[in-house]
Amino acid sequence: MLDIEMKIKNVIKDALEKMGVFVELSNIVIERSKDKAHGDYASTVAMQMARTLHKSPRAIAEEIVSNIDSNLVEKVEIAGPGFINFFMKQDSLQAIIKTIVDEDEEYGNSKEKHEGKINVEFVSANPTGDLHLGHARGAAIGDVICKLYKKAGYDVTREYYVNDAGNQINNLAKSLQARYHEVCGDKEFPFPEDGYHGGDLINLAAMIKEEKGDSLLELNDENFNYFKKVGTKLELDKIIKDLKDFRVEFDIFSSELAIRDAGKVDEVLRDLKKWIYVQDDATFLRTTDFTDDKDRVIIKSDGAYTYLLPDIAYHKDKFERGYTTLIDCLGADHHGYIERMRSSLEMLGYPGDAFNVELIQMVRLFKDGQEFKMSKRTGNAVSMKELCEDTSVDAVRYFFVSRAASGHLDFDLDLAHKMDSSNPVYYAQYAHARLCAVLEKGKDYELDLTGKNLKEEKELTLLKILADFPKEIVSASEARAPYKITNYIQKLATSIHEFYTMCRVIDEEEPEITASRLALCKASKIVMRNALDTIGVNAPEKM
């Protein structure tokens, strides 16, 4: 069943076609009326068409209204310079209950399947230590973007790019090697200046000693590569586990080392030959021929690759795997990266608009009104795992997607711990638990899915919000804006609580009204659960 706004769009489209005017549904704007006196829904289509039809908006509105033939609406009015206000028949709103109950977990999911394949790369933290809060926000936002695309009918893949070929991995290997020498009794072996001090490396070194004895003490490439391999695997496995606990899993892990070993970097160098030049012994890529503000070094004067060159090969590889849209979720410090990568991909013949970047701003923690930076456990910055342990995965995920990715996020630890309506996570989850409780209490009633007895203002408002959910999914997916769903959840929770307060759900003297209201509770419970699931947050049945 189409959502109500889509039905109104089709009513307007049909009226325009009778006038000999053909428009795309996507160009017809429908909004929910803020004032009940102005109906349930309104459209500005008459004002949009004024320039095209060379008529006044009000004259166009009058002609549209005269051509409307629909049993969905009670009446249609024209207001102001040409607003068209729709007053819906109650049964057209009430019918949403059966749709929701029938579709259950599928309600909100698009029936339309889009062409093309989307690849969303996110987190991609170097496997050298714990995930920090920037990684965590990227994980939450990237995960929800994928959920939104899937619900909106897109083929989407979640990908993690493992940077396992750079200097940081070499430092990890040197650190593990030093710990191994230490547990083997070599106290004089130098620890690298930029080494990693995590206790997990000490434990791994002891395990290696137990398995290999002192056979790896000799300083040679073979032994060093062994430390690199096992160190990378240890850290990556730890990251994967922490992300799984955070309810984030990936379809694909791609390796920078594998990209290099497969000769894909050399292949890209050949493909880009036309735009390459050498200056001061460094190799440059002429990205200014496209959209970049300056040319970029891809091979340094000492012969080492900059990170850009293997990254180009990696993105080319993603296109070669059949993806038509690439989305990278990156930290805000990668702003300059966008045009250099887009320019590089255009050199290779790929459309610039097929490459997209979500820049994710940093997170600050606050406690007792003061910024809170250091972990009591390690003395370092608070990790994703620690924050989830201190609050909850639900709170961290909800708060991290509740603002636009482009805006800084201040995470209030005190608010996250509160068990009252000031905490938006608690407020939404309590709405779901409250519905579960009333449905359990009314379990002996047979539900009336027609909604025919729902006529109170709070009931009708809730019905409209429930009907909005599929549209909200589409809107959030198109904008890659998870915060739109948390905004919707808060609106839905408010409406649920107001309905529960103002309308007596179970009334033994009014069994027919009770049956309708219990059905509305069930539909609301389904939508709240589906909305919370979209952002990876639990919908508890009891609180």
C-alpha cells in the first residue's frame, strides 16, 4: 500500500494530466499541515507551476481542484495565494493500521528496487589499537546509512578497508618485536619511539614465546614480516569484535597490502600516465586539470608512495567489482581528500558524482558540565568500548546519529545515564515498553484493524505520524541523514505518550473503542520497533 502522501501526489498528478500537464511525482511537494484548520496535508504545486503555465497560482489551484476525483479526501480547499489543503476521510487514515500490522517488520521498506550497487566504506581504522570516539561515530553513521539504503530498496555493501601496508603497521610490528625480545629476556632491545604500548601486545608476545620459543630473535625480514602479520591480525580481530558488540558488521574487508601485491598500484600508474609529471624528484598527479585546487604528490622523492596512490587503486578496484556508487565515511580532517580523489577517478574515466564522501565531525564528552577527555583505566582518550560499557550501546548509537554528521557532537554522559523523559533514548524506548504493557493487559480483546472508532485528535495525529514512516526512510536515505530518523522517533514517541495519556485504551464498558485503540497500540509498537531497529537500537518490552 502506498503511503498517504504518495496517494495525494498521484491524485494531483492525475488532475494535472486532465489539464494536459505532465509532471514527475518527485516534483510534487506534499507537507503535513501544522494547523488542523488547514486540513491534514497541503501542496504548493500550484505555485510551482505558475511560471510554466503562465497563470496565477490561485487560478491553477482552482483548476487542479476542479479536476480532483478521489474517494481518499473529504474535501479540498484553496488558501492564500494558491495553497491546496486536503482534508482526508478518516477511513483513509485509519486503513494504515491494517497495512502496518500485515507488513510488520517490512513496514517502512520500499517495494521498489533500485538499479545499481552502492558500496559504503566506513570505520577503516588502522589496526593498531582501540577504536576512539571518532571511529565510533563513523561506525554508527555508516551502519545506519547502509540500513537506510537497504530499507529504501538499494543493493548496498558494507566495506572496511584495512590499511595494512603503511608506516603505522611497521611501527606495530616493531612494537611487537620489542615485546617479544623483552619476554625472551632481552631487556636491552630498544622499544620504537612511535611504538604502541597496549597491554594486548605484551600478551601476544608471551603467546608467541610459548609457541615459537626464541626462534624469532634474529633480526631479518622473515621474522619482521611474521610480527607484522600476527600483530595486524590481533588488532584487526579485536576491532572486529568491538564493532560486533557495537552491532556493526561488514560484508567485505579489503586489504591495502593485497591491492599492492596484485599489481593494482602499478596498473593505476600506467592508466594515469597522461596526467603524471616529475618535479624535484617527486612524482605529481595533475589533479588541477579537474576539480582539485593543486596537483598532488603520488610518489615521494625517496620512491615511497603517498597514501593517495594506493587509495586511487583501491577505489578503481571497487568500481571494477561492479559498484556504481561509492560512499566513503571519513573524519572531518579529510576535507581536502574529496576533490583529489574525485579528480583522480575522473582521469580513469569514472563519473565524478559516483564518488561521495560523508565527513564526520568529532565527538566531545561532557560530565558534570565539564569536558571529559581521559580514560580512568588507561590515561588515554576514552575508547568506544569504554563509553559503551559506561553507558550502553543503545545510548551511544542513538546519541551518535542524532546530529548531522557535519556537526560537532557533544555527548552528555549525565544525560545518557538518566532514566527519565529528558533522555531521548529512554523516552523512545519507554514508549515502546508502555505499548507492550498495555497490549499484554488487553491480550484477551480481539483487535479491530479497521480503526473505524479512532476519531479523537490524538488518535488521528498518531495515525498520520505512523503513515509518515516510509516517507521518512526515503527522505533519510536520499540525504544520507540518520538524524532524520531520530527526529522521527522523538516525534512518534511524543505522539504515543500523548495518545496514551489522553485516550483511555482499555475500557471494559467500551469494547469496540478498546479493540480499535489496542490495534493502534500494536501498529505504533511495530513502527517504533522498526524505527529503532533502523538506527541499531533495541526496543525493550519492559523497563
